[in-house]
Amino acid sequence: MSESVTALPQRSSRSGSGRGAAKAAPRSDRARADWRKRFEIAILAGPAIAIFLAFVIFPVFMAAYYGFFKWKGFGAPTNFVGFQNYVTIFTDQNFLDALAHNGFILVMSLVMQGPAAVAFALLLNQNIRGRSLIRVLIFVPYVISEVIVGTGWSLMLQYQGALNDLLHNLGLGFLASDWIADPNVAIWTLMVIISWKYIGFAVILMLAGMQGIPDELYEAAAIDGASYWQIQRWITLPLLGPTIRVWAFLSIIGSLQLFDLVYIIWGQYVASTAGTSTMATYMVREGRLAGNYGYGNAVAVVIFVISLVIALTYQRFVLRRDTAGALTEKSDRKAA
Amino acid sequence: MSQVALTARASTTRPRRRSRSGATWGSPTTYVIATVLIAVCVAPVLYIIIGGFRTNAQITVNPSGWPDPWVLKNYADVLASPLFWQQFGNSVISAAATTIGTVALALMASFVIARYDFAGRNALYSLFAAGLMFPLTVAITPLYLLIKNLGLTDNLLGIILPQIAFALPTTVIILVPFLAAIPKELEEAAAIDGASKIGFFFRMVLPLSLPGVITTGILAFVNAWNSYMLPLFILNNAAMYTLPLGVQSFSSEHSVDTAAVLAFTSLSMIPALLFFSIFERRIVGGLTGAVKG
């Protein structure tokens, strides 16, 4: 996915196929074929482009527009307030806390999930009996919805819930704690749930990346007498680099946009007191729920800009390594 | 089915893997780690499923206990509830329509990007790739206003259309390499046999890109099935809820009836789980193509 995210994969030959015949044909035929081609392109790509522009790109631009207004969402926005919404955002301690939580989640997700995902993928990439079953089971948390994860975990982690009861039964009662409400613990609880939920996806990506590594390399290393760990260290890890970097990219974006789990487990009001609020829960609480649509849109713009800056920086300095060879070619294709 | 696949795979890959894993990497260690890993992954899910077979009294007295006796009443109540089936049906419609719409539109657009030569080709690809930078979280507030203006709130179409739109970028990015990899010779042969480009699309491209189509279809289905934020904004009427919203409203309405909540929750996750476990192998296969680009 690494190359394809940043650059369009090329066909072996770009000379139009199926038009060799047209070249010999008379001029009018070729013009007709040209029109036919344009028509086909419009028919085939048109619907996707239209729906994509209407429901993805257009709303984001509307957010930028609405963000300059104080607006309750009824009628056309008229009360233009310039950058006041943005000033309010960056002076609101609740938003700054949420931003800090997002930062913490971003870093901890990379630290907690990355090494674990590589290790699990190495484990599952071996030929062991029952591998298919193990793989399906590992992906179970990824497949079930955030709502189910949130509902299940919050019941389990209640103070009178299953986990504390289990700890008491095991004689570890001193470890019991108020996992969800205690502000010192809550963000770590969130990190555990996030890791549990999304590690399956990381493992899928790593496995796919490992299966893309040519067998010949392993055979050559084995002939040279390399041990299992040497092979993993010097062949698998370096060749897995692009996959790891793409996963990290997706994880970073996901951390910045985190909403569902926090909103479901902590609700719209408890999140800030428990120290787990995120920019997105702040946006929904101060925007939609408070009825301040102008302000909510301004928060959306802030989230977008923060994500975009981090994503572009990451692409510039980290993902660039993966396309270094194709850099010259890439720059004249302008495919970003 | 998985047993057959398992043995087939084992027989083809064993010689290589054995030489690759040194003698020191004994199977027992692997299995211990794998078992712990699976236990951690599955325990919370089992807690939900098994908890649904207990009574509230059992749950209160012994929160981490086993059902004693097993009761079916919670599950029976949910299965007898018209609201559950209504919301189940909404989820099926939403997920199926999103999947079909996403795959159809993305396949057509990817075909254009991968197999047509024209000036805007790279720009078109970049447009969809840039879509990865425009997540739902950012767009949701204006999107809600847009849907409201279109009169599509409390309408499944109001979540299906945006779901398709937001699924397009990943789908296009995964499908383009698949379509680009179809040999040019096939296309020329089809042209010589008198097939138009469109005929080539239906006769050759569709069947050949099936692995990618299945992968992206599953991802679209599971994402739509689990979608939460969009329905939360768009759907306000319990009869129009999809299951995630249904689970949430059920659990806040019946917050004292923990057993019923657990039963409702576990029934709502079954379809996505089934769908995924049947096609799991395809997903890894499809992504392999995409990762290699």
C-alpha cells in the first residue's frame, strides 16, 4: 500500500492499448473513437467523482466557511465573527486538554501496538497448525463495532464489574481500581482498549507485508546458515519497513480522529473529567450538542489542519524514504 | 472448509518454512504465546456472549462467574423483539447498499484510472488518494447540515450515500493495482476478438479483479455495519436506527438490566463476525497485492 498511497502504480506500458487498430483507421473514425473514449471515462468515473466531491470534499470546504460564523444551524449564517471562534478554541483549556490527550494517544498507540503487531505477525507467519483459526480469532476485536467494544468493556470495567471481581478472586484485590472514572487510570484504560481493538488491523497489514517478501531471500539466507532471528532481523524487518511506516501513518491519523470509543464509554460529559476527551468529542459536545454549529465547524477545521500538517510532515520525512528511488519520476508526475 | 484449506496450505509451504525457522524455535513456545494472545483477544467478547446467558442476579452476586444455570431468556427476549429485527434490517440494508455502491463505483473509477490514457488520470488518482486526508470526523458537522438540507435525515439513504463516498478512497487505492496488473495482451486479444473497452471491462476485468473486489467489499461491509458517528448524527428515530445505535440506546434504556444488554450486544455483532471469518483469508490476500503496489 505504501507506494500506492503516495504514487500511482504504473502499468508496464503506458502506450494506449486497443488503439493500435485505430491508428491505421481514417481520421473521422479516430475522432469518433476519441469522443467515445471521453464518453466512457465520464460514464465510468463520473458517478464516483460526483458522490465523492458532494459528500467528502464539499462538506470540508463548508466547514471552513461556517467556521467564521456564530451560527445556531438555522437559516443561512449571517453573524460573521472572523477568527473569533478560533481564538476561543485555542484559549479553551478543555480543548487544549483534549489536544494533549490526542497527542498522548498518538504516541502511545505507536509505542504499544507497533512492536507487538510485528511480533504477532512473525508468530502467525510461521507454519503452525491452527494458524488460520488463530488469525481469525486475532482479528475478532477489529471486526466488531466500537459500540460493542465500548459497551462490553465498560460493563466489564465497572467498579463492581468482572475485572475487579476477578482480581479479588485471584488474590490481587489491591490492583482493583475504578478503571473508567479515576482520572489517573482512565487514559491508560483507554489505551488498553484501543490497542486491543486495533492491533488486529496492524497484524493484518504486517502479515500482508511479510507475504510480499520474496521467498528467494529466505532461501538464500538459510543456505548461508543464518539463524531464525538473524533472518528476521536482517531480512524481514528491513523489508517490512514500508508496511510499518504506512501502518504508523494510518495509526497517527486514526489517533487524531478518535471519537467513537471515547464517546461511547465516557459519554459526552464524563470524558473531560476522566481525562480522556479528544478533539472530536470536544467538537461534538461544543458544536452539535450545544447547538453552536459555527463553533463546531471551526473545531472541525482545527482538527483537519492539525491532521493535515502532521500527515504531510510525516509523508515528507518518513514515507519519502519508500519512494526515494522513484522520486525524480514522481516529481514530474505530480502524484501525491 | 478451513480444514481443507489448512492442510493444502501446510503441504505447499512446509518445506520452505521449516528451513526458515531454525530448530531453536520450538512449537511449544509458539503455542503458549499464541494461546495467551488469543485469550486476551477473545476474553472480552466471550464475556459479552456468555454474560448474555446469565441472570442479573448472577451477574450482581458474582460478576466474573460462569452462568449457573444457563438461561436462554435474555437471548429469546431480544430475538422476539420487533425493534431488534427492525434495526437489524436497517443495518443489513445500509451495509449491503454501501458495499454494492462502493464496489461498483470504485471499480468503474479504478478501471478508468488504471486502463485509460488521458490527461487527468493522475489528478483523478490523487483526488481519491487525498480523500484519505478527509476523514468523517472533520466532515461530520457540515455533512449533517447537508443531509438535513437534502431532507435525508432519518432516512437510510442519508447514511448510505456518505458511507459510499468515504469508502471510495481506500477502495480505489486497493483496486487500481489489481486492474493495472491485468496484462495488456488480454486487452488486445479482446479488442481483436471485437470486444469494446466496456465489453473488456465486463468480460475480463470483473472476473480477474475478483480478489480485490472481495477484499474491498468486505472492508466496506464491515465498516458500514459498524458505522457509528454518521448514524448518530443522521438518524434520530429509533425505528430507523442501525444496530450500533440500537445497542447504545438499548444499553442506556436498560442500564440496570445488564444481562439483556449483553444479549442484545452479542446478537448484533454476529453478522460482521461471520462475514469476516468466512472471508478472512481473502482480506490478507487482497491487501498483499495492495502493499506490493
